[in-house]
Amino acid sequence: MFSVIRHSAFAIRHSAASILLVAVATFTAAAAPIHVDLPTVMKLAGANNDEIELARVKHTESIAESKLAWQRFWPSLNLGVGYKRHDGNIQDVGGAIFDTSKQQYTVGPSILLDWAPGEIYYAALAAQQKALAAEQLAEKARRDIVTQATGRYFDLLSNEASVAIIEDDLRLTQDYEQQLGGAVDAGTAFRADLLRVKTQVSRAKLAIRQEQEKRDLAAAALAETLRLPPQTELRPAKADLVPVRLNGDAGVATLLSHAKQHRPEMKVALAVNTAAALERDRARIAPMIPSVQAGYSFGGLGGGFNGQTGNFDDTQDMYIGLGWKVGPGGLFDRQRQNIANAREEATVLQAGQIKAAIGREVVEAAAKSQSAHDQITINDEAVSAAEEMVKLAKQRQASQLGVVLEYLLAREELTRARQSRVQAVTGFNKAQHELKRAVGK
């Protein structure tokens, strides 16, 4: 069954996230843009998302159905009054027909029981397993949305960092443009070199505008996931632009083992398979268990011939019986058993497909993570080399041993190397979160 403490903690987390969502939405309406960090994004992702709410509603529905299935073991109680009258011919128990007028009235409760214990028991167990599956599906929906939110956050962070890198390059290039303009006025530099630098400035401005567009699109996508107003101008926390390893140094085999034990999809598959096995037992065993029909009523009965209303006194009736159903839905219903067996076999095959898909996701996420980590190292080397190249080109330009083009190309290489490193860090962090989800953390 389900833990009250677990649901209480879940409700507290959900309420806290809802309060945080309201605060962010209020701040958004008051000022823009707003800066959010990764923990805030992860909390907001589960606060007001339709997919998560839908999964929670289905989970609540499945719990109610499971409780209702167990409640079918209890008999029903009816309270009421009744009135019955007859006028004209009637037949007595001996077969004679005669004319009479009579009436009766009853007052009192009745307890009725139409009980098929085998059907009810296996149906209740299957409903309980379906509720467990719905719980894990709700958890899967939450993890999927959080992973989507983190991925979109890192995309926004990458675009924002790229804008900052190009703006830094633009500032240095504009400073160089001013220096070169003074040299041209003094007659110590060529105007063609100045025009080449001006062209580079225009290209940097164009690149900034393109990256700003990408940033705004990434912000809109993140706002959609967080269910914030679409006009919200989100900006990431720059402190999050560092590679963070979330899964230690475990090997792929360890990660796969962990995923098989902790992924919600595997728990869903297990619960669905167990429910199918119970339905198979229900089709095979439940019809052999007799159904019970019983009733007991007591109270008062009165009436008599014509308009008589007296003769009121206590009365009791009781009935009990056992029975077996033969045919469809009962004994010797081979088709029902075949259907139940086929459905159980289908759940086993589906579990195999889910297991294979999870294995692929783990391997892919681990490969992406390792590749991004290696790319960070390579890009660090490229950034160092590009920085040295810019320094040498500037020295050569100052001593008039080089040309303007060499300096511009060096700065362009440095900008590309810095952007490539940002992309590698972004890819690594996204892969780490994908791997965390893939292994069921």
C-alpha cells in the first residue's frame, strides 16, 4: 500500500514549488529580464506542468479504483419503506385462481450480498498493481520534464555565454579599430586594413544579433517548460557554466545495473506484468471459487384484504446460496484464459523492449558525457593556443612585423575556441543530467 509520510512529503515539496512559481511569475510581471539558476529551474519544472499534473491525476484515480476494488468485499445495506397493492385475479400456491383485493407495506433495512470472492480478490490485486504502475508513471513524467527543463536551461546558458564571448571580441576589435584609425590618420597604416577591421566589427555585431535571437528562442522554450508567461525574459546564472560530474566514475556495466533497478519504466513494466499475471490467475482460478448470494431483511409487515392497514408486526427473511457460472466469464471459458495468457506474454515482451531502450539510453548518455569531457580538454588546449596566438600577433603588429589580417584571424580563432569550449561544457552538463535520468537517479 502507499505510505502516508511519502505522500505528505510529496505534497510539501509540491506546495513549496508552487509558491516559488508564484513568486517568479510575480517578479516577471514587475521587471524583465529575470535571472534563474539551475536549482530554481529544476524546482519550477515540477510545480505547474500539465504533463506532471495529468500523471498525478491518473495516479489518484488508480488509487481510488484500487480502494474501490477491495471495498467490493463488503455487502450493501439498504434502508427503506415499501407499499404493494393487488386488485383482481390472482393464483394461489395450489393453482386455484380467484379474485381478491389486498395491500401490504413494509418498513425496515435489508442486507444484500452478491459476492464472487475469486473475481473480487484477483481484480483487487490487479488494481493495486495498476496503481503502483501509475505512481511510477507520474514519477517518470516528473523526471522527464525536469530533464527537459535542465536541457533547455543549458541551451539558454550556452547562447548567453556565446553572446558574452562575441561582445568581448567586439569590444577588443573596436578598440583596435580606434587605434588603427589613428594610425591611418597619421599615415602609418593603410586604409584597407582599417576597412578590414570595420568589416570584422560588422560581422561581430551580426553574430551577436544572431546569438541573441537564439538566446531569446531558448528562453521562450524554457518558459514553456516551466509554464511561465511566454513573454518572460529569462536569463541564466553565469556561475552554472562549469562542468559538473553527477554520476561519479562508474562504468557502463554498473550504470546499466543501476538503471534496471531504479528506472521508473522498469518498475512500471514489473507492475504491469504482475497485474497481467493476476488477470491470468483470475481467468483460470476465480471461476472455480463459488459465488455467494445472500440477503437478510427485517422490520415490520402490515396490510390485509381491501383497505385493511392493521396486522402490523415484525418480519424477517433470509436467503443464502452458492453458485458457479458456466460458460463465458465462468468455468470452461477457454477464450478468456487465452486472452489473459496472451496479454501476460505481451507485457513480458514489452518489458524486454523497455529494458533494451533503457540500456541504449544509458550507453548513449555515457558516450555523450565522455565525448563532451574529452572535448573540454581539447578545447582548453585550443583556447590556450589561440590566446598565445593573439598575443604574438599583437606583438608583431606593434613592431610592424605582421599585418592586420593576422591579428584578426588570431582573434577569430580565439573566439571560435572559446565558443567551442562553452558548447563542450554545455554538452557535458546536459549529458550528465541525461545520464542521471537514464540510470534512475
